[in-house]
Amino acid sequence: MWIRTKKQGPSPAGRLTAALGLTVVALAGLTPAALADPAPANALTPAAIDRFMDDYLEETGLPGAVVAVTRGGDVVHTAGYGHSAGGRPMTGRTEVPVASLSKSMTALAVMRLVEEGKVNLDRPVRSYLPEFTMADERAARITVRQLLNQRSGMADSAFPDLTLPQAHTLKGSVARMRGARLAAEPGTRWSYHNPNYFVAARLVEVVAGEPFADYLRTRVFTPLGMTDSRSVDSTTDMPEDARGYVRAYGRVVQRGHPRWFTAGGHGVVTTADDLARWLIAQNNGGVAADGRRVVSAGSVDVMHTPPKGERYAMGWSLGEANGDEEPPLQHTGQLLTRNAIQILLPERKIGIAVVSNTGMLSGDDSAGIADGLRDLAEGRSPEIREPFTMTADWVLAALTLLALGLGTLGTVRAKRWALRAAGRPLWRAGARALPYAALVALFPSLPELMGLLMRREGTLDQVLYVWPALYIYCAAASLAATVVIVVRAVHTVRTVRAARAC
């Protein structure tokens, strides 16, 4: 016989047990991040960095960049955005040239030799490198420290490196300086000059008894875990031959890079992942991400500390402090079609590195991106700071059209001008032509004017990379002024002849 019983609901104790069970099950499916309050939009997180970078590329039209951000001994984020000049998506493993960020890496190679007792920073370079001679007896007094701090007395004004035929080897780069003189007494003046680091790299090569690139790989990169990093001798050895982009009138234009010798001064090729490892060691007193000590904390302090009264150290310079915080250490790297920056925020133990595929001045995107990432690191909402040429180019475009218009007007009125000038003293006609003569001289003197602005010597062709819109304006203004002067001169001669014939 079956006995039917009344179905009853769970007891109060059962309901409590069931509720607790459901809660445990629900919580088990959540990550710690989901349990915590959502990170604020201005926190230094991978998601916030990605949002900022996506917005930056969209607003500025930047083709591509890689980013590395670290905190203490941890990697916050490494990533690539956009595409390379070859059309390949950029990632944290994309090889990129970091230009003059290489100088701090060369300095670390020298410091490894110092720690081995093979080099003394305050001894003359020539005691280790007898081949280093110049047409200036003061060069014999240049010390290794002065070389790395760019206080050797060498300067672009005395030896305009980038306007001269380029070397093919470190030995050749030192040899070609034999006819050069110094611009100042060693140790008395700072001057940014790439050959300082060519000489430093050659010194490493000679003292270590092996090629500089090999020493940098085995004694700096490998111990730091930077297995995808290397040093190359020229821009033609870089990925895509350093091809990248320049900005002009709100657009980016792809351009190849001329051959520059780079070893020691601006020849490192690396990745965002490896840059993160580099930043960690710099912020942790020479200790690599895996805990291995690569160089002493004292050596790192030496490399990070400028001489008294200066702001430049060994491949690093003091930036602008935010409030009471310790000023950041930073260094930029610039090729004609690429630019880079690395920043250390000592108090926060944060490192930031950015490499973009736009060129110097006309597209200083890396510095603008780094500013936004620093905003995030310091708890501010990041701002997108467009390269100034995105605005300035349109001003130059208007001035270019104005110059061409005035040149056309001056040409049309040249005959009338000659008739009026015929009755005036010759000196007055000459005085009225001076502004036009100044404009004629503007274009060929553009490299010197840019050199004063950038404290670097260059060529007219290089200006076309650095700031295309300025190049075009100066060329248009000089051309217009030349045409006006020539046409006025022709009409003046005809007027004089006609007057004599009468």
C-alpha cells in the first residue's frame, strides 16, 4: 500500500542554506576585478591606456605607435596601435627604432665596463682609444664622463655630422673627425652631438675586444631579458629602412629615410615588450624584471644625475616636475620619419615609453602621447595634445597663398613700378627692393634658421622632412620675390633704354 504524504516547502534553515549556496556559486564565477569597484576612467590601467590611444589615433590620424608602461617591477601594459609604413598591424612585439633613446643604453654598456674596472669615467678617452684624434689639441683632455654627459666640447656648429658623408663603421665614424675642431673647452659647455656617442660606442668596442652590437646584446640586452633588441649601424638596417611618415596640412605622407650612421647614438631597434623590461631596470636601481642585478644602483644614480647646474645626464635629462613631485627623467629620440620618448617618474616608480612612426617636429606624436599617459599615471584625465603643426600648417598655407598672390600682383605691376622708379634716385629703388631680396635669401638660409631653432645642423632636404609646410612657404615666398625682382629689372632696363632713345 502506498501512503501519500503532503508535499512541504523547505524549512527556514533550508532556505538559508540554499541562499548561501547560490551566493557561493554566483561569486565563484566572478573575478576579483568584478567584485571590486570599477577602476576610475583616469586610472593607469590597460583599458584606460587603450581608450586613450584609440582616441589619439582617431583624432590625429597617427598611422601607428607602440607603448610600454611599467610600475615598479611590474608591466602595466605593452601594446601596439595602428599600422606600420608597410601596412602591418603594430603590436607589443613589433620591431621599432628608438633613435636617441639608444644613448642611455650605450651609457649602460660603458658603465658595465666601469664596474669591471676596465674604464674610469674621469680618465681621458684617448687613454682607451688612441685613434680618437681631432684637429684640436684640447680633444686629448676629453674624459669618458664628459663624452657621456655631452660636455666634451664637440658640437654640430664645429662638426655638422648630419650634413656630411656618413660613416659605415664605428671606427670610420671616429676617423672622420680627425679634421674637426672643438666648439668649446672640454667640460665647460653642454651641446647635444651624436658623435659623442659614436666615440663612446667605439670605446666599448675596443676595450671589450668585441663588436659594440655584440657587447650591447650580451652584456645589456640579454641580462635584462630584452631578447628582441639589437643595435644596427645605419637607418638602412632598421625595419623597413626606417620608413615612416611626415605630417603636412593635416595629413600624413609616407616617406623613406636617408641613410644615416646610427651605431651608439641612435641605432637601437627594440619592441614595446623589451622597452618595458628596460624601464623596470631603470626604475629599480639596475635590477631586471626577473630580479637579476645587471648594474649597481650607484651606477644607475650616476647615469641619472646631471652635472651641477645642468639638466642632461648620460642619455637622460630632467623634465618638468608636477607640483612637489620629483622631476621626471626623460629622453626623446628622433629620426626624420620616426620619434620616441622614454619617461621615468621616480616617486611613483612609473616608466613610460612611446615610439610612433611620424617624424621629428612636424609629427612629435610620441611626446604628446607620453603627456597623456603621464596624466593617467598622476590621476588626471588624459588630454589629447595634437602636434602643433596640425594647426600651424594651415597658417603657413594661408601665408603661402598670400606670398604667391602678392608675387603675382607685383609681377603684373612691374612695368608701372619701373616707370615710377625711373625718376627716382637709384638708392631709393634699391632700398625698395631689399624686402624682396630678403625673401629671396629666406629659402636657401632655411637650414641655418632651423638649426638655430633646434640647435642642430641640417640640410635643405632634411627641412622638407622636418616641417614640409614651412619648406613650401619659404620656397613659394622666395620664388615669388625672385620673379618680381627679375621682371622689375627687365622693365627698368627697357624704360631706361626707351628714355635714352628719345
